Amino acid sequence: MNINPFDIIKNLGNLQNKVGEIQEKLGNLSVVGSSGGGMVTVTMNGRFEVLAVGIAPEVVDPRDPEMLQDLVRSAVSDALFRIKEAIRAEMPGLAGGLNLPPGMMGL
């Protein structure tokens, strides 16, 4: 089998371009996780970046910071779950023929 190193380099360049496109599309994907019946919300994109945090004033109790900490943690966990689900659903379209193996990106 003859392997042309120039073909490998050309394919790596194409792969790099495709990865860049996927990263851009992931940045445009967005979900909202919540806890406490929507009293705490976390908006996250497909790059797992937190874009916004919303906290209802009534859950801010200086005598019980642990409750707020739990609500924030829970909202972040919910956002992570939702964004992973959204990425799984979008992955065939995002990958566009890259034939990524199952479990790629920790999903």
C-alpha cells in the first residue's frame, strides 16, 4: 500500500476546517437548564460555556447560602444534560461525513 504524505497533509487541512465549522455551530447551539421550578436558570452553549445565570430574588437568603449553591449546581447540571442531548441530536448534521466514533466528545 502506497501512502502519499501529501494526501495525509491535505486531509488534515480538510479535517481542521471541518472541526472549525463544528466548533462554530456548537457555539450557536444554546440551551437553558433550570432548578427550583425555574427560580435559577443557566444558559449554556454547545462549547459548554455558561452564557447567562438567572437567579430569582426570592431564593437569595443570606441565612441559607447552601440552598442557593444547591440550586445553582442543579441548574448547571441540568444545562449540561440538556446541551449534551442537543449535541447528540445535532451531531450527524454537525459532523457532516466525518464518521466520528460513538462516544466522541464525551457524549
